[in-house]
Amino acid sequence: KIDGQWSGRGSAFVHVELRQIGSSKSSFVKFSSSASVVTARLENAAATVAYREADATSFMDSETYEIFSIADSELPESKVMFLDIEGLEVVLRRFRSEVVDVGLPEFLEVEVDSTGAELERKSAGYKDVYLKNGLRVANAPMFIQAGDRIRVRIREDDGRVEYVERTSKST
């Protein structure tokens, strides 16, 4: 996020939100208009989740078929929760050939493990549903039941998971 300001006296300055490579930490920094900044160039590579271990995830690079592991502690918890899906297609973000982030798909189809109590809203009833990996999806319609498959949107900026639609009913 960038916000530029010009004061009546003196030079202009820019407020910038910077994100630390490899984590979800961010900070706000103020630069003068004459300052120069070197941007980090991230390379993107397509990969799939090969398998999970106790505290790491193994990925297979889609171009080179190379398999390598990334410790769960190096990734935000909101992303690690989805990496138990074998075959999940992700984007590996590399800085100087080192993987610093894993990009999840925007939409994902998952199975509902359990449902919560109804939440009253102005016009319709909603409830929370829980996925097999323990994540909560808020504001799902009342007709969603355990065993249903639903499509969710993964918000990488804040780690939220939003209900989109039901893709199939439980049998």
C-alpha cells in the first residue's frame, strides 16, 4: 500500500507498507520523495504438494520434477493448514533461488468435517463449518452438512477462508 503526501513547506514524502520476505510481517515506512528503493525480484515457479511429514511439506517442481522440503515454521500457519492436500497446485516464490513463500490457489474445493450452531442474521440463517484440517469457514448457509464438498476462497492477505458455493452433497 502506498500513500503519497505533499506538505505546504518542504518536500513530499511517501508512506509505504513493506512486507518482510518469507513471513507475513509488515511495517509502515516513510520515505522522502528523493529516496530510491531497490525492489526484491521474486521468481515464481509452479509446483505441487508431493507429501507431508511431521513438520515439513515436500513439493515437486512442475518443470524440473525436483522434490524438496520446506519446514512448516518457515511459512505462515494459515498456509500450512492447506498443505495436507496431496496434489495441490501451488506457486513457489523464490528470492535468490531460495523458496521464501508458497502461493495458494485463490479457490479450493474441500470437504466439510463438522458444522457449528446457526448464527442469526437479518434475512437468512448462517453457520460456521469446520474442515478436516481444523479451519473454520464462517457464514456458510444452513443447508451445508458434514461430508459436503464446498468451494472456498483463500484470502492470502489476511489468512481468512470464505465460503463460495457447495460443489456436491454428502451421500
